[in-house]
Amino acid sequence: MKKKYRIKEILHSGRRGIRNEPCTDEKYDDIRGRIGWVDIDEIKQFERYRIDLVSDDKFDWWTISEVFELGVNRNTGDIQIETANSIYMLEALDNGEED
């Protein structure tokens, strides 16, 4: 089931920068803070994943590189997606689900 998440942070995975330091590449500026639909059941290890962005003037979606690991906070519903290049920290939002 798709749920809304805010892209809270994008961090280095350690392969291209110091692990857990913020990614400063300008390409991330336009998606940091954006809201997108994510279905954690559709995220597969070693495959790319597309986040469908909500109300974005510049992008309709953002594709993340191959997923290495997915973590879910049971208390908050927040998720962490580690990819080949970055770590995406997504904040769960309570305002809507899509089947």
C-alpha cells in the first residue's frame, strides 16, 4: 500500500562521501523536503525504486539507485532506504494512503 512520506534527509552511504554526512550535490536540492508516495512492499533489494512526488513543479518522480537495505521505525513509521549511492531518510505522514 502506498503511503505519503517527506524526504527528510539524504546522506552519504560512505561510498562517495563520509557516511551519514549530508549529500551536498545540487541535484538533491530539488527533492529534499518534498512529499512522495512510497510502497515499502514494492522496494526490492538490488533494484532501483521510483518515488512518485506530490505537487512538484520540477519533477513528477525521483528514481533512487539500487537499494541495499530498507529500515522501518516501528514507532513512527519513518523509513530509511540505503542505496548504492545514498541513504534516504523519509518521514511518515499521517495524511493519506493509496491502495
